[in-house]
Amino acid sequence: MWIRTAGERDLPTIHALLVETWHDTYDAIYGVEKVSEINDTWHTLDRLRERLTQPGTEFIVADNGEKICGVAFASTDDGKLIQLHQLYVSPLVQGQGAGKLLLEEIAMCFPDMRCIRLEVEESNSSAVAFYAHLGFAEAGRTENCGAPDSGLPALVLEKHFS
């Protein structure tokens, strides 16, 4: 498996991966209707396309040679604080190292990084455990995970670097 920059031709596959992963992860938490609404708003091809050229960002995929099996998107305003907006791995390959590879690549893309911050649904115990295993710690909470006025509460996790 290797990590590479996402491209225009990857967008339909990334969209499908996000829809699949969100339903697999969040249907039991938010309900199918809410997850479908989020997918229809946050994961459209147009929204994904915007990420390809956004300054101060990295948009990467994990590719196993047959298909894209993971995606990550991060941004920064100053190069020091990195906001990890997305890190999703297909349910079929979770636990096989793609998430860790994506996170390591994000860290390498921002050489002046001092902190990575992310939001995670507290009920998503596998994601919380994944990030804790990699050294992330709770730094707060938000009532609007992923978008202003989303109404989705989440933990805010951070990992600091020297």
C-alpha cells in the first residue's frame, strides 16, 4: 500500500469510500437519514474537488494498487497547527495500517508542524482508541463537529510535537 496525492480522477472513488465508511461507522449513532444528509452535503464531488486546489492543505489517499482504501484531508493557516478534517479507511481494510500511513504522511507534509488537532465522535470507540494509541489526547469538546452549526458533538483530540 502506498500514499499519494488525490487527483481529479480519484474523486468518484473517494466519494464512494466516504459514503460507505460513514454509513458503516455512523448509521448506528446518527441514523441512516442523518448520515445520508451529511454525505449529500459534505462529500459531494464539488466539495471534494475544492480540496484539490485549496492553499495550505494536503489531500491524500491510501492506494493498494487495486483501489483506494483510505483518504485524509488536513489544512493549516500557519504550518504549525494542523487541522485533520478527515481520515477514513474502508471498513474492509481497517486495522491493516492504512490509517497510520495516512496520518504519518500528513505529518510529513507539514514539516513545521507542532500540533495535529482533530475532532472525533466520542461514540466511535474504534477511532478514539486508534488516535489514543498514536498519542493523541483529549483537548476539549465541540458541539459542531465537521461544520459550523452541524449540531454534532465530538471530542477534540491533539497530538503535540517538539
